Amino acid sequence: MKKPILFTILFFVGMITVAQDKNAMLEEFASLRKQFRNKEIKPEQKEILATKYLEKAKNTKDNRLIGGGFYLLAIQSLDVAKKHQYLDSAISYTQHIKGDEIFPMQGYMNKAHQFFKAKKYQPALDNYFLAAAAEKLNPNIKYKFAIKFNIGLLKRFLGEYEEAEKLFLEYKAYEENAEKMFVSRYIQVLFQLSSIYYETQQVSKSTEMNKKGIELSKSSSNTFMYYSFITNEGINLNLKGEYKASIDSLKKGYPYTNDVNRPVLDFYLGKSYYSSNKKEKGLLYFKKIDSVFNATNNLFPPLRDSYVYLIDDAKQKNDKEQQLYYTNQLIKIDSIIHSEYKYIYKNISKKYDIPSLMSNKERLINELQEENELIGREKKIILMLSILLISIIVGILFYYRALKKKYEKRYNEIIQKSKAIIEEDKIVIKDTKAQVVSLEIDEEIVAEVLRKLEIFEREETYLIHQISLKEVAKNAETNSKYLSKIINSHKHKNFSTYINDLRIDYFIHHIQEDTKYQKYTIRAIAEEIGFSNPEGFSRAFQKKTGLKPSYFIRKILEDQKNK
């Protein structure tokens, strides 16, 4: 009789322990999920924490916990392919679980976000719908409307304005009837409705949303959204034909607008100036949009009309080269819009479509060829009088060709040297004893300082802006005088040259492997590797290598292209 009672007690104790362990794991999951939002925690640390959690979850053989482990790996991963793989695993382990408010719904939501970022709009929409279906099985009113909000965003982006409006109005009503309003999300809903209304020319409704949004943003101290509504009303005023008021509103919000949305403001500022007889000023804003397109190779579809203004202006000025350039740009933009934004391409009102653009392009090319032939005949006379000048130019060209060979030889030497830079930069301590006499510093101190310098170089601390001899000496646990002597003796250069040379070597090594440096300006590179200004970087680079950094970067890009 005693044994069955003992087994029963042990069984219940075991069940309680398992439940406690599971609850502890769920609490740990919630804690880690919150921690992973902290940008100060390094990705490597997040990956270690997520991996450890997944290992513990697998030992429990609980699909909910294992799915949570894969989800943690997904949200911390910077590799898109791995992120999708982890999310698929999270969904696979949790898709048949009942009564869970997070999974598999959050897995589908996260996948939808990733597809949206990659401009894969149909898969994004499909995953939002899967998230909605998962929420219905495990109802949660908060998540239900969060999904509606995200589907509304995508629908608006795809130009499906009626469906987007319906979803946002549902969300608006939900917040208005909630016990406690989620103010920041409610403001976002008002902003999306305002945008839909101005995009569909419903200016009165847009103004109504803007007024509510401005008032609520102001009372909740939401500066960013306050100016977002100001700019939306600026766009609305443009559509009403109130150009001066439109310019005032758009300029108020301009400093608070991020780089992604700023081209939209440039477009409407350009339209407002152009329509108020300040055409040249308006054209400057349209040209800014062209600069953005050249830099990003991407453009929000409605902004294509900037090129309509630019082409018409080139026509009026009879500038055929500019007309041809902007025509080619518009053809390129339309091909991108057609492939990446095909869902809204049909909704764009086009003054110039691709067939008319191609026809116009051929005409411009023919006209330019005829003009060039005429100019060519006139130039024959000038050419006869320029033979002497050409001879001089040829001599100069030969000189620069020799100089170019010299530079190329120096460039190749630098590249070869950079491949062995680790060997060259090793701190050799074997002569320390021989050099101590001249330094008058204890050999153990010299050795220790050299060891600290090796750490300093390995950890790339020299990239810190305006790092001083005093700071490096403090890290090396010595004084500035000793450190200066040791660097002069062992590195055969003063402290300033030593730091600059390390930065230059770092740059030479990284630009060959890291494409981001190949896209940077000289100013950006200088700031990235610790120089105070581009002039200081250029002087240091030329002093060490004998080449200008602009020449070196151009050669790197040529080599990459040839490869």
C-alpha cells in the first residue's frame, strides 16, 4: 500500500518540477526577446544567448520552447537567408500548438516583414494573411489589429487604397473604443489615412486627418509625427493649388524628415515652386530627385513625374543632350517600376510612356548626330590651325603616361605589401636589450609597453578620433615620455606618424575586402578611420604611399571591376 502512494507523490512532484521548468523557460524567452531589442548588445552575444536557449529547449522536447529558440535566433540574425531558415523552423515546431498567443503567428509576421524589406510584396502579403489565420486560431485582440495595420500598410504601398482605407478605419475604431488608447499607433493610423486621402486626391478628408494628427501629436509631445502631419498637409495644399502655403509647410517639416521620405518633399516643393512661376527653383528640387535615383537606383513610382518636368524644360531650352539624358533616366526608372512595383505601375498616370519615350529617344539621337556632323565640318578648319598645339599636348600626354606607370608601379607595391602587412607589423622584442642602453629605460618596461602596443594595434584602438599620446600611454601603463621614446626607437617614427600609418594600413587592407569603403567619399573614409578631416587623411596617405587617395581608390575600383 505504501509503494503506490510513494509513486503517486513522486509523479506529482515530477509534474510540478516540469511545469516549473517550463514556466522558467517561458520567462527566459520573454526576457531574451526584450533584451534583443537593445542595440547596445552585440550580435555575437545575442547569438550565444539564443543558441544556449535553443539547446536547453531541445532537452525539454517541448515544441513551443524549441520554436521559441529558433525565433530568438531569427530575430538576432543579420543574415537574411539564415533568418528565413530559423523562422521556418520556428513555424514548423509551433504551427500545430493550440492556445499560444505568440506562435506561430509571430513567425509569419516576421517573415512578412523580411519579404517587405526585400520588395517581395506578394510573399509579404501571403505571410501577413497566414499570421491573421494563426491569430484566429489563438485569438488575441491586440495582435489581430496589429496584423490589420501591417496589411493596411502593404495594401497602401501596393496602391490598393480602398482595401487599405477599410483596414485603417477598422483599426481607428478599435483604438477609439479601447479602454486605454495606444496613442502612438493611433497617430500612425491617422497618418496613413491622411496619406491615402492625398494620394487619392481626397484633400478634404486628408486635411481632417492632418488636423487631428497635429493636435494629438502636439499633446503627446510626438515631435516626429507632428512634423509628418505638417508635411502631409503641405502636400495637400499643393494639390489644392495653394502653393505658397504648401512651400511653408513642407519647409517646416523638411529638417525632421528622414532620407527615405525626403524625395517626396523635394517633389512637392519642386511642383509648388514650378507652379508659382519659380520654375528654376522648382527644377533644382527635381534634379535632387535625379541625384537620389543615381545614388540608390530606386525611386518611389509617383516621383517619376519629376522627369516629365525636366524633359519639358530641356525641350523649351532646346537642350537636346539634357533632353536625351532625362529621357534615358525615365526609361530606366519605368523599367524598374515595372519590375519592382508592378502592382502599382498600372495606377500611375503617365504623360510619357515607354513607347513614346523610345520614339523620342531615337529622334533626339538622330538630331544630335546631324548637329555633330555639322560641327565636325566646322572643326576641320580649327583642326588645321591646332596642329602645333596638339603636338604640345601629345608631349604632355607622354609625360603623364610615364607618370601613370610610375603611380601604377607604386600602387602594385602597396597592394603586395598590404598582403603581408601582418608580418611587417609584428612587434619584434628580441633587440630590446640592445636598445635599452640608448633609451635608458628598463628592458622589462620596454617589453611590456611593446606588448601593450601589440594589443593596441590588434584591437584597432588607433581608429578612435583624436586619440592622444597621453591616452595611449595611459592604456600602456607608462608615461608619455617613455612611450614616445619607445615608438621612435622601435617603430622608427614619431607618435603622430605611427598612428596615421596604422590607420592608412587599416584602410588599404579593408578597402580591398569591404565594399562599403569603395562607396565612401574621402570625407567619410577619413571620419571612419579616425582622421579629423579629409585634408589630414589625404596628407597622411600621400606621405606614406606617395599616391593620392583618390587615385588609389579609383585603381581599387578598376581592379574589382576587372575581377
